[in-house]
Amino acid sequence: MHPIKRGPLSAALLAFGLACTTAMAQQSPVVQPAATPVVPQAPATSAAPPPADAMPAPAERLNATDLEAWLDGFMPYALEQTDVAGSVVVVVKDGKVLLKKGYGFSDVAKRTPVDADNTLFRPGSISKLFTWTSVMQLVEQGKLDLDADVNQYIDFKIPPYEGKPVTLRNIMTHTSGMEEVIRGLIANNESEILPLDATLKHWIPARIYAPGTTPAYSNYATAIAGYIVQRVSGEPFDKYVANHIFAPLGMQHSSFSQPVQKNFHDMTSKGYDTASDGKAKPYEYINLAPAGSLTSSGADMGNFMIAHLQNGAFGDQRILREDTAREMHETGQQSVGPLNKMMLGFYETTANGHRAIAHGGDTQWFHSDLQLFLDDNIGIYVSTNSSGKEGHARLIRDGLVTAFVNRYLPPKTPAPEAAGVDEKTAKQHAQMMAGSYNSSRRADSNFMNLVYMLGQTKVTANEDGTISVPMFASYSGAPKKWREISPFLWQDTNGGDRLAADVVDGKVTRFSAEPYASIMVFQRAAFWQTPPVFLTMLVGSLVVLLLTVLAWPVSAMVRRHYGVRYALAGQDARAHRWIRIASLAVLASFGAMFGLVVAMLSNFDLMTPAQDGMIVALRSLTTILLPIGAVIAVWNAWKVLTSTRRKWAKLWAVVVAAAFLSLLFIGFACHVFGFSADY
């Protein structure tokens, strides 16, 4: 699960990343729903090339002595600066563990140090790599077909989209076309965990893209793959992985079971918000278990990396045939332009010219990354057990990998100078890019769509012809600048990451950027979805209703103070009273619904099935009251406009009617209306 990047509106939308990843990011934890959209934090990629006169020594410099000295300087300082309690780092090379080491504490209260062999972390969406490996095992046995309709393997039906079914290849490349699923993703109580089949059958998310066309990271689709493994193999998913991956790889301190086995309980690191706070968080239970419920030690993750770097071989054991592993590592699904692809389960993350595949993972508290440099036979895994100050645990994860690449895997040859485009064209293309975009990884058919309308991705055109995307910030928090190096292909001016756009009929329709390209794209928002329009409708309407409600007691107190009689009578008086009652009812119901959605972003407890009753009640009230209120508002406006009341009263009646109609439109367009708790 891969969280989405934490933004001012939501610290947790990125936890959807078990997200995302996002988003965005952020938001998968398993998923961290990402208001900068569910954008999962993706792994670090395309490291910034070091200055030519400071080029690191060749990869032979990578030895245990040098690596440990460098990490001992990097990690303690990084943990302190980001306020993270503990971390584990594992580096493998040429089929062996080069270094495995823990830093900080797994239990702050007891001052228990992190131990790479015996401390278990929660690597979130890196769990998916075990699900994908399981799928490929069954593919090579002839029990699964990557291009067959998945409905032939399950006991419920995934409806086709435009006549096309979902396949395992679509699922493994995150192009199933499914919208984001958030309900019950992470729970703090074992009682809230349902059997995998019950979770999948409760609600099938809408298909919003044709399969194979649009990267959109999906925990739900991953869980379908895990369920298929379970049904085809005849073993519970957690048992299958234990028997067919953990056992041959000697991963004796790893488990998909929830809760973990009793003998692992005391070995599992606590999760924290920050180290300085020191309050251990509850164990995180993942309903879509194949997408992110893994618990594993650093040493065990080292064995898993070695097996994949050796194309399925580990000592005298083998978890995949060599041809199957190569297919998994090298079969890419195109994203936008020449950007990094999604392999069969791995992200392509080539850095400094070194071919690499990877996967990141986030829960609410644990943040991890795994990178495999295939041609160099090098792998690195890092995991932290805290979100850190302002969510800065990602700076350890991304910063460590980037620094590692620059130190030990410098460019083999100096990068050729990009030709670029002329200044006039660059400025023209920058203006074409400017605007608001929706993440492809989003809730689209349910009320959580409201979150994504509040957290769109903005692209701005700079005076020098570059573009900026505030969501894609550098470690300092400053937006990166992207300079066009060929038509509709940009490069980070301080690094190697690229950004590309698709252009149809002379208009930019979507774009993406590394490292996000393999799992999500950003699609041009409709006019009404852009912040100036949408926020004006939403916030402006709620303010109008609030002022109308406040005017009720205020006007009564003023009349009483000055001894003035209520001036209206008959139909005018009735309309006057009804519009205030309607304003109060709609403000209370819609405002409560909006407040709940915002609160859910920072409190996963509100997303558990236990809250379904409250969600259904609020949605039902809004669904009933808002249309009635809109009718009353229009009737009131007609009554006031045809009366002899003052022009300001007539103007306000029109404004109130517009506010009701705007909220009615938002209710329909963002799927706030309804009588279910599916999201």
C-alpha cells in the first residue's frame, strides 16, 4: 500500500498508497489516500547526476567497510532530523548480503534497538511483490494465463468495460481501470478484518478506464490477484506465500498472517507518528491483505532481493524459472511517452543509466523502498517505523536511495547534452501544459470523489519557459522546475527525472512524471473541476447558507431591540421562514458530510465498516434534503422577485438559490448523494 504524499488537507490520503503512492501520490499506506490526490509516494528514481569533477569511484567501491561507514554517518543524522524512531537498511550484491543493519529503536519506551535479523517491519505495498511472484509461479505451472479474463478464476463477476474484461496482466501493471477503494483499507482492531473473499465481494469498484490504457494503482485489483492465487492453489494466501516463497528462501521471520504469529509479536517493531512523541500506534490490519499485510525482517527481505536479482535462484532453491523471472522483470506497460514503465509487478526506476526495478510501500507509520539494479546485481531495501516530523520519513527513504546511487552507481558515461527546444516553443508548450489535473488513481463513482476535487494537481508555466508542478517538490519542499528537452518531454533541472505529456488535437490531455509514471497519470480537469470554479461553488455556497442561517437570530434580536415588528406576511413570510429552515437543514447535512470526508483523511478509524451506519445516515440526509432545499430556494427566489421587497432582498434571494443549485450540482457530480457506504 502506498500513501499519498501528505498535503495540508490530508496527512493520510497518501496512506492509501498501500498504497499510493500515490499519492501520489499520495495517497498507497497500504494506501495512503493521497488531498494531493491519492498519490502514492513512489520510490526514488533517476538520481541527480553528480558534478563531473566530483564523479564517484566505480561500483567496485561498494564494499561492506565503505558502505557501513557511509550509512553510519547518514542514518543516525537522518533519523534525528526527521524525528523517526527506527529504520533498517539491507544491501545485497552478487548473490550475498553485503550489509544489513538496524538504526534507532523498534520500541521507544523500552529503548529496544532495531535488529536487522530479528526486528520485523511492515513494508506495506512491497507486499505486492510477493503476490506477483506467487502469480508468476502459477503461470509457469500452466495454472494461470496472464491474458485470460480473471472471471474464470474467481467466484464473483468483474463486469467488463467497453466489452473488455480485466486480465492478470492488467492487474499486475495497474491498468485494470478500477477506481480507488478506501473503505476498511486499514484497521486498528482485529475484529474489523474480514475474510479476503468477503472484502472483495462487498463492493466491486467501478471501472473508469478501458483495461490496459491508463496506469491507476489499485490495492483492490492486487487483492483479486491474491484471491486467485488462493483459489487456484487451494491454499489460503498467507499459507501459500509461506510454503512457496518464505520456505525456499529461508525467510523464517516473515508472515502475511493477521495478526502475526505469537512468536513474532514481540519481534515486530512498534509504529510511531514521531520518535519524540514516543506513543506506539496500534498494529495495522490490512483488509486487502495481498496488497500490504506483510511483516518481515530486513534479513529476510535481503533473501528475497537476492532471489529476484538471480532471476529466481537462491542457493540451491528456485522460486521462479529464469525465463519466468526475466519476463516479470522485463515486460513493460507503456505510460506516457518515454517515461518509466510498469513491469509485471515492479516499477521501472532506472537511475544514472543503471537499469533498475523497484517497489515502494507505506502504511500509516511504516515507509519502505526496495530497489534492484539488475545489471549491477545490487539491491537495496530500507524501511522506517515512523511517519516523522511533517511526514518526512520519505526523505530518509528517497534520500538514502538517491545518495546510494550517486555514491556507488555513478553514470557510466557522461549524459549527453539535451538538445532542448527553442525558447518560443518552450513557452508555448508550457502554456499548453498549465492548468489543473486529476490523478488517474482516484475515487470516481462515490462520495470520496469530493476529496480529489479538493486536491487536484496544478501545473504552472514559468516566465523562462519551464514548468512547475507544486506536488512534485524537492526535499526542501520547493517545487521542481522542468525544462523541455524535446517536444512535450521535460527534465528536472536539478536531476534526471522526466515529465511527459500526451497531446490530442493540439491539446494536452494528460501527463505524468518520474517516479510516478508507472502507476498513475494526471488527466486534464474539466472546467467545473478547476479550483477557481469548484471551490467558489463549494465554499461560496456554504458561506451563503451560513449567512442566511445566522441572519435568522440576528434579525430577530435586532427587531426585538428596536421594537420593530416583523414586516412580512402571508406567502412572503412563509417563503422567508422556509428558506431559512432549508438553509439550516442543508448546511447541517451537507456540512456534516463534507466535514466527515475531511476528517476521514486524517483518521482511518472513520473508514472502518463500523462507521458505515453514520456514513449512510449522512448521505441519506443530504440526498433527501438538498433537492428539497433547492426547490424551496427557487420558489423563494420567485416569490421575492415578484414581490415589492427591496432590490437587495431580491438579489440575495437569487444568490441563495444559486448556492442551493451549486451544492445540488456538486452533490450529483461528486456522487455525494446515495444511500450506501461503499467507497
